[in-house]
Amino acid sequence: MRVGALFVASILTLGLLVYLKNAGMLLMIGAMLFALSLAAIQLFISKSIVSPLKRLAEAVARMGGGDLSARMDESKAKDEMLFLYRSFNSYAATQQGWVEKLEHEIEVRRAAEAALAYSKSEELFRIRFENMHEGCQIIDRDYRYHYVNNAAAEQGRMAKDGLIGRSMSDVFPGFEHTEAFAAIRNCMENRIGVHFDNYFSYPDGGATWFELSVQPAPEGVLILSADISERKRADSEYLARMAAELANRTKSDFLSNMSHELRTPLNSIIGFTEVLLDSLYGSVNEKQHEYLGFINSSGRHLLTLINEILDLSKIQSGKRDAVLSSFELRATLELSLTMLREKAKQRGISLEGFLDPIAGIVLESDEQMIKQIVFNLLSNAVKFTPEGGSVRMEARTDGAEDGVIAISVSDTGIGIRKEDFGRLFTEFSQIDSPLQKRFEGTGLGLAISKRLVELLGGRIEMQSTEGAGSVFSIFLPRAAGSAVAGAAAKARQGE
Amino acid sequence: MVRKVLIVDDNAHNLMLEKDLMELAGFVVFEAVNAFCGIAIARREKLDAIIMDVRLPDMRGSDAALILRGEDFSRDVPIVFVTASVMAEGREEIRAIPNSGFIGKPINTRTFAKEIVAFVEAAASA
């Protein structure tokens, strides 16, 4: 405004001087005045317009650089410049307000997100603890349940909800007297962790093996527990198996020693009586001969007993393996008949075989075992049949399942009482009736025969009428292969 | 020609029984109650056969046999083990001894000497 007035005044002065017609001088004076006014104008413009604008530009630049606190000093501006400053300050204040508000909101949101993430990870941990296979419980310093996961509650056979806040001895009466509790208390008081196996007894009976790890925790103690009953069972089974094996070996060593120790004197008893009976050093009289015969047969009886005990023991411990071969059954059975023919004849017993139905049949089995079984049945029949009686062996393929041969030995002997049927096939069970004379034998023959038949995949059956006779039948598969493998495994397991 | 047999057995009665049977079969019998004495006799006498128990007081009959097999004087003398250890382990132990036989106790007095003679003759012809 002032500048305009000064400018107008200068022009008017110039016009006036021109009007005064003092052209040359006037022109010079006019030019000087003009120059003077120009300088004044320049000074004025610089002070009242350029500097404030410069400061304003600097403030804008500061704002642009992020300093929202930049403000213009309103006391140093007038008129339009003051208006400009105010506008700027107002704008800057608004901007600053907005940014601060945004920053605050971001801060709030960030905190919320962090809190959410934290609670999420805690939840994750909680879920993991809740559902882990091992039991996890935190006991507070008053021995109350502070935290119990699902597995721990299940292991304790308790509802989880009812546990928290209750004391251990309240939940499990008498628990405070157990070794496990002593270990927990020791950890609670001395802050030292401990790891041990515990056989935990439930209040309502029963007990389970747990592996416990008790560690100090800020709340009290942390107990991790794992059910190790399976492992303990496996351990005890392993120990039992070891013990059985040891017992078996001890038994086998014992039997081997016993056999040796008994055979040594028996060698003298049987040998010397034979030398005398055979009159190798001169003859003995009839009475002496008879008595020597008693000694000799008693010695032989003892020997049979030893052999059968060894045999039975071998079968029982699975050491008697079937040796499979192909052979014609009829020839094998006839050989057994031949072996007993002389004895039957001595006792006036007829011994007959009816083996035509199995002519040409070849068995895949253990011939030695079958010989032993059949010989045993035949010699029993001959032994228990009175003079003048008869013993017959029959073999057939019908009357039994497919692929099975039935061999039966029947006699007209003393028979067996019904009440004795059950123990007939067990060891040392020779039936001894007070009315009948005791028969020679070890009482092991049938037990051995039964086990051998089973080893070959067959079975043995008996029918008898007391006083009329007995029939023993064995049923043998033509091919014993798979049965032998199974029976051998079973025999070993059964030990 | 007289045939000579050595019997090594620590049981006096068994030794006597075997001696009787071998003498009755025409053998000259030397007796030893342990492996040490048996080896000494084998070194001194030219034997046709050795009858050897397995459980001897000073060593196993099988070990004594290994010693005998390692010496020139007894390398080829047939050895028949006569033992009461008739179970599988007992037989396993002597299986490795060359030119050896096995008879279990109690012996059969009626066939004992014959079995020894048969074994000696089989060994001689082999």
C-alpha cells in the first residue's frame, strides 16, 4: 500500500517537473528521483515481502522434512502476510494433530496385535500341554493341584475339573506317606529335580507303573508322568524268560549229570550180573541165577526210567525235533510188531496186525518217533493183557479226516477205570489198583507217546472198559511238516 | 600174536568189568585210573586199542585223546570212548577225534569185546 503511494507520488513529481519545462535539468533530476524511489521500493519489498516469504518457505520445507512442529511467528507479520502466517500455522497444527492421532492409533493397534499373538502362543502351549501323551501337573507349595493336563487326570483316574485346588493327600488319601510324595516334598523343599519309576497304587485297588520326573517350578513343582506298565511288563517277561532259560539250562545240566552219575553204577550192576548170569566165570546155582536175574532186571528198569525221563525232558524243552523223511508206514509198523512178537509169545498172547488198508501209503513224518509211539502202545497192551489174551493193531485211512492215518492198538487186558482216564497221559501215572498187581513200567510211556504224537501234528485217543480191555488210537497226518514246525515252537514257548 | 589194550577209567568197578570182558576175549589189558597214567602206558607199550572214559579226574578223555593223537607212538592207535555221557553234548565232544569210536554205558557185556575187536579191525583195514 505504501509502496503504491510512494510510486504514485514519484510519478506525479516527475510529471510536475516536466510540466515546468525545464527539460534538461528536469530530466536529470527526474531520473535521479526515479532511481532513488526505485531503491526505496526495492528496500521496502525486500523487508516486508521477500523475507517473510523466505521464512515461510523454510517452515514449509521443515514440514516437508517431517517436522510438524514448524510454526510461523505471527507477531512478526502484518496484513496479508499475517493472514498467510495464520493460515500456515493452522494448517500445520491440523496436520500435526492428524499425524499424532494416526500414530496413536497405530500404537494401539500394534499393542493389540502383540497381545493377541501372545495369547495365541500361550493358547498353543496350553493346548499342547493339555493333550500331550505324558501326564503333566503343577503342584503348588501347599501340595495342591495347580494345573493338571488330560493325561495326568486320566493316569490318576480322576476328573480333571475336580482336582484343581485340592491337596494331593485329599485326592489320594494316604499319598502323603508314599515314597513318591517324599520325593515330591524333597523337590519342593530343596529345589532339586528327581527322576524315578513309581508303582502307584489307586485308592480303589490296582496299581500302575509310572515314570515320574519331578522338577522345581515357580508355582511349586512340575511333575511329568508316563505310563510304563507296558515296558515293565516286557521287562518282567524278559526276566521270566531269562529265568526260564536259566532254569531250563540248569535242568538240562542237572539231567545230564544225573544221567551220567546213575549210568556209572548201573554199568557195574547190569554188567556184573550179566557176566555171572552168562557163567563167564563158572556156573551159579538156580536160586543164585534167579536172584541175579532180579538184580539185572531191576537195573534195567532203572535204566529205562533214566532214558524216559531224559526223553520226556527233551520233548518238554522243545529239544526233541522231528526228523522228517518219507517212509512206507506199513513196513515200520510191522517192524514194531516183530519186536514184540517174542515177548507176546512168552506170555501166551496172540499178537496180530491188520495193516492191509494202508498198503503202499507213504508217510512224510518222523519214523523214529512213530516207531517209539507204536512200540510203546504195543508193549503196554502186551504188558497189561493176561495170559491167553490177544492184542491187535489196525491201521486205516477211513474213519479219520482226509490225509490222516488212524492206527489203533486194542487188547483184552485189565482195562482202565473211568476215574483214571484223566491222569492216564500224565507223568508217573501208572494206574495202581490195590486189587491188581503192580506192573513193570515207568509210568512215563504214555506221557511221552502223547507228546510225540502231538509233535507230529496228531492226537491220541483211548477207550477202555475195566476188566475187558482198552483201545488206544493215534491219528497222524500223512505229511507232518507244518505241524512239526508249530509244535516245536509251542513246546519251546511252553517251557 | 597177543593183542594189547589199554583201559582208562577212574571207576574201579567199571574198569574191572571191562578188563574181565577184554581178557576173556583174549586181550592183554593195561589199566589206568587217570589220563596221565594212561598216556604214560601208551608211550611205553605198543597198543592195539585204547578204551577211554570221558570224565577223568585229571582231564577230559577227549583232551587226553588229542595228546595221544599228537604223538608218534599213539597217533594211529584206535580209541574207543566208553562213557556214561550219552547225551548229545557228550557225543559232540569226541566227534572231532580221528579214528575213534563210541560205546555208551551201561555196556552190553555180551557184545562189548566184539564191538572193540570189530572197530580195531575196521581201523586196521582202513
